[in-house]
Amino acid sequence: MVDYKRVGLRIQKQRKEKGLSQEQLAELIGISLSFLGHIERGTRKASVETLARICKALDADMHYIVFGDPSGHSVNSELLRELRELVQRY
């Protein structure tokens, strides 16, 4: 199961490491500042497409953002491949 609060915290961490404000990231990926705030707090769920745009903008690994395990061991390889393909599209 996905822990959306932790997803939001990882997005926030990556955004801050890139030196971006919430407003800048929201504009880059085409969502409202309010929605990005909800995503970062874990109070709203982002679509896979929105997560892919966030990961692309932050140059972040989608598996890490969603699951928190940078090694890729906790998800099957087919799902991981599909997630990476989605990120490449955005």
C-alpha cells in the first residue's frame, strides 16, 4: 500500500534539494499551487501522470518517490519498467 504522506514528504524533500518553491514546481508541471500543497501533505492523491511529471521536473526516480526504496527491490520489475516508461513520456 502507498503511504501518501511519505510520498508527499519525499516530493517536498526533492523539490527543496532542487531549490524550487512550490509555486515554481506547480507551474512547471501544470497544476495549481494548492493541489501541489495537498500532494506534499499527503491529503490528496496525484494521478500517475502527475507523479510522472513531478518526477521528470525534479529528476527524481519514481520508484523512490512512490515506495521510498531506491534499490527497487520492493516492487516487481514489470511495474517498475512501466513506471519508468511513464516518466520518460512526460
